[in-house]
Amino acid sequence: MKDIVFWVELVSAVLLIIIILLQPKTSSGMGSMAGEDSSALTTKRGGEQVIHRITIVLAFIFAISAFLYHIV
């Protein structure tokens, strides 16, 4: 069981790194928190939204598998 959880964690970590690197860059950075950028309230559309949702799912899978690895 621990081997399966290890491999799930490893694969999800690699996929998470790849999907984060595929995300489009935004120029707002930390300046949007201080109100310097007016494009902070735009919505994600199309491929950007799909990549964003895949990132959330992979992060959730990674967190759960990391937790389970230390419990089992």
C-alpha cells in the first residue's frame, strides 16, 4: 500500500511541476495586492481555466497522497 501511495505522490508531484510551468505568466505579481494593477479582476477563460483547474486537482491529489504516505 505504501508503495502505491509513494508512486501516486511522485507522479502527481512531477505533473504538478509541469502544469505550473505551463501556466501563462501574468505581469501583476505582488503589486496587484497593493492595488497597483487594474487587471487583477479578470476571469480565466478557455485553456487558462482548464490549466488552472488541473493545477488545483493535482495539488489536492499531491497533498492527500503526502498525508497518506506518512499515515500508512
